[in-house]
Amino acid sequence: MNVGLVIVSHSARLAEGVVELASQMAPDVRVIAAGGLPDGSLGTDFEKVSAALSDANTGAGAVVLYDLGSAQMLAELAVESLGDPGTAIVADAPLVEGAVAAAVAAQGGSDMQGVARAAEAAAEGGELVEPGAPNARDEVRQELELANEVGLHARPAALLARSLTGLQADVKISLGDNEADAASVLGVMGLGARKGDQIVLHASGPDARQAVERILDLAKRNFDE
């Protein structure tokens, strides 16, 4: 079971768009939209959020993301009104970036607290690095030319980040003078790497070589495009 996500927005279309994006990143994660009022106008609805919380939680809990301040208050009220408020967390995170980071973390098997932390870390431009991350005991450097059509766009970036789940490795990707943490979907997307670009993988830690091999395998498969 994966942690579920609830997207609370004043706009039904905005919530549905964030759900569409997050779902592309994490196909096994249940992401539920709770946007707008029942008549389709702008606003947030307690019953809609409560129903979304119930739908999103398949046993591992749910993390709620919101767009504006009043949506936060309603989301917190909905969580407090649950039979067990400990089964959901309202994350203080940017809606789109937080949803992407949270979805990837949930897909990777993080628990509810881990998913919430990943969402909140997105406010600082990257995903959370857990304490005790491996240092540079083993180092691997590998150049890679991207052959897939969309380069390191949203879905390939998510696949790359997820491929590193469970490994004791610190992996960086560089393109020219820019570098990103390979575990950060937003950071990898921010490189703007396209088909034909030459990127460099830098990995350190006990599983450095395995991490690089996983990324190379994805590239050979053209990131499953």
C-alpha cells in the first residue's frame, strides 16, 4: 500500500490538473482532487475534502496539499474530524512542486511522514535528504547522451528519481555548469536536459555503481517512452 494524496484547491480545474501531473509521476499512488464548490464555482468544500481523504487512504494514510490559506484551514478541519486524525497530514508545501515530490516519495514507499517531508522540502527547490546519507566512500562518474525524445522532462525525471529508491548512494546529475540531485524530480527537470544532450552522472556511497547502472538501464530503454 502507498500513501495517498489529496489535492485541495479553490479551483476544480486546478486540482484536477495537479492530480493529472502527480499521477504521471506515480502510477501506483492514489491522488484525489478536492477542488471547487459543488456547483462548480470557486471555493473549498468540507464534504468534498472529507470524501477525498477517505478515498485516498488505502491503509497507509494520506497527505493533503492545498493552494491558499483558507484551503489550509478547511483541510486541517477535515483531518481533525476524521475518526483517527493520525491517518492524515496536511503538508505546508507549494501545491504543484509539493505534489510532484510527494507523489514520487509515495511511489517509492515512503511512509506518511516521509511523504509530507518530501512535499515540504520542495519549497526549498529539492527533495529532503535524509540524515545519515552516504558520503563519498565509493565514487562513480559516467557520461551519458540522452537519446529519448523528451530528455529529462517530467516522466523520465520521475522514473530516474524512483529508480534510486532504497539505494545508499548520493547521485548528482550535471549538464554544463548546472547540477541537480538525482533524487529530486524538480531538480532534474530544472536542468532542462533534452535529446542529444550530454549529461554527467556523479555517484558516491556504497551503492554508487548500482545507482549509475540503474540510470543507464533506464536510458537504454529510452525511459520507457
